[in-house]
Amino acid sequence: MFVPFAEVAAAFPWFFPGVAFVIGACVGSFLNVVIYRMPKNESVVTPGSHCGCGQPIKWHDNIPILSWLALRGRARCCGRAFSFRYPAVELLTGLLFLACWLRLSPGGAFAPGLVACGGVFVACLVAATFIDLDHMIIPDEFTIGLGVVGVILSFAVPALHGHHSNFFLGDSFRSGVDSLLGLFVGSGLVLWIALLAEAILKKEAMGFGDVKFVGAIGAFCGWQGAVFAIFGGACVGTVWFAIAKLIELASGRKPLDPPDWLEPESLDRAEFTSSSLSMGVHVPFGPMLAIAGALYFLFFRTWVAAWFAEVGQVF
């Protein structure tokens, strides 16, 4: 017998949010593979998960978060330590999927298409963030690819850009236009900022991957979200820089040396410099853009739209 969604949600309020978290944690487990293998141009499908000693990891030792806790962060086969990053990525992705459900299905409303779009978006933000932290690059799969997916999903799910009328074709067209506008405005604005900064500083100030990444964020969030990601990312970067500088001054640790708990044990540490923080040191901007994009998508969309509306009335 079919049980309506509303009845299940009413009887078990945390069932569907719990499912969203579990799915997110499982996606996070796959993202760990993507983060490690994609920069090496290795398949993310084969071979299956295996320990550094070469032994395959059994399914019951590969349960997101729980297996790492049960094994106390060590491989069953050889006792090799696994980085804390793995359960951290799984937990982060699970929490983001949970936030997508709670924010995009308010009051228990059934919006599977919108929640699925949110899941795709935040999962790609997580993968891009950690790859950029490790290698100072954002693969095209998470810039150009994510932008294309964002435009397609915008046409298919008009609610992604807030269009909810009864005329699907009209909503679909308007949503697609919003997505394309966000893609081109976001990437174009960052490109001009990068060119201007390069002219002033006489050296490259921002990678082209960041330009494409903001365009991808705009494809999901519209032009307002793209603008918010740029300036919100700058604010996040300023806070990060200030905190990192304080930690450096207080502890003597150079913050550009990645901590062991954040780094997969097989990562080439030579890719990081040991220089103290200064204006000449390169830091990845992708994670800051991703944080700002996620904040806009999940929490600040309504507030930012209202702010832009007020500014528009002034001018």
C-alpha cells in the first residue's frame, strides 16, 4: 500500500532529513576517491577502494564515517593510518545534503528535483574545494562541466531560480535565462577583476580556473549569486588570512604547511610552500568562492535579492 509522502514526514519528522544525510555521507565517500584520483588522471571507478598497501577495502570497512571510527583511523589489513580528512569530507557532505533538504524543502514540502539540484551543486563545491587546496587547480569537470550541468538543470527544474508558476515552459525559459546570465556575468566579472589586478600587480593574480568556477556558481545561483560569491569569497579569504596569520604569530607554524589531519597520507607535500603569509604568497581562492556560493545558495539568496532590489530602486 502506498503511503503518501506527507504522512511519513508528519509521523517521522527526521526520517527524510536522515536519509538526506546518509546519502550525502555516501556521496562524500565517493568524493574522497574523486579528490584523490582525478588530479592524477586516474579512473574514479576502477579499481575499487584499496589500502595503501594494495589490499582491497572490504565493504564493511568502507561505511562512511562509522568505519573510520570503528577502526580508529587505521586499516584493518596492515594498521596503516588513514587521514582524518576522509570522514571529515563524508561528514561535511552529509551535513550539506541535510542542509539542502531542510532549506529547499521547508515545512516538509516535497521538492525532490530542487533538493537533487542542490545535492549536485554542493557535492561539486566540496570536490573542487579540496582539489584546489591540494593542487591549486580546479578541474574543468567542476568549472565548465558544472556550468553546463547548472544550465541544463535550470531548464529542467525552474524552481532552482525561484520560478514557481503553473506555466512550466515559461518558467523553464526564464530559469534557463537566469542561469546563462549568472554564468556569463560571473565569469566575465571575475575575468575583468583578474585582468585589472594583473595589470596593477604586474603578475597573475587569479587563475583562469577561478574565472570558470564563478561562472559555474552563477549557473546555479544566478548573477546575484555569482556577484555574492566573488565579494563573499573575498570576505571569507580576509577572515581566513587574518586567522592564519594570528596562528602563525602565536605558534610559529607556517600556515601554508598543510596539517597532517587535513592531508591524505599519499599527497605530495612538495606542492606546498613553507613561506610565511604575505602579499606575495599564492593561496587557493576556489575554496573561498565555494564557501560563499554555498552560503548564498542555502541561506542568503532571499536576503541578497532584497538588497539588490533596494539598490535598484535607488539607482
